[in-house]
Amino acid sequence: MQKATIQLETLTCPSCVQKIDSAVKSLKGVEKESVKVSFNSSKVKLDFDENQLTAEAVVKAITALGYDVKKTQVKPV
């Protein structure tokens, strides 16, 4: 398992949080209970199985929704 922290451009509305939350949770390999999207800090935190998913794939899912990713940090859990 790996833990990712993804810094986004500033989120402008609470519905953005819901969209990102749903998209990330729908990815195979994401530990659904670990997903936290913070409106105030514009960060997404999650745990994922690196054998099923890469951090880049998570970033791609977020950018596909139209949100810009500034920085991604990945650490082993």
C-alpha cells in the first residue's frame, strides 16, 4: 500500500469536492475509506495498492475532470 497526497489548484466550490471524491473512489486499487478531499487546503489524500494503480493514474482521473494538479507526494504506508 502507498499513501498519496495530491495538491490541487484552489477548489472553488463544494461540488468540486464531491466530483473528485467520486472519481477517485471509483478507481480500482483505491482504499475507499482512506479518500479525503479537503476543500480548504485543496488536497486529496488516499491510500492505494501500487500493484493495481499508480499515482499518475489517480492524477489523470482528477485532471480528466478539469482540475489542475500542482504536486503529488507518494509514501509507503
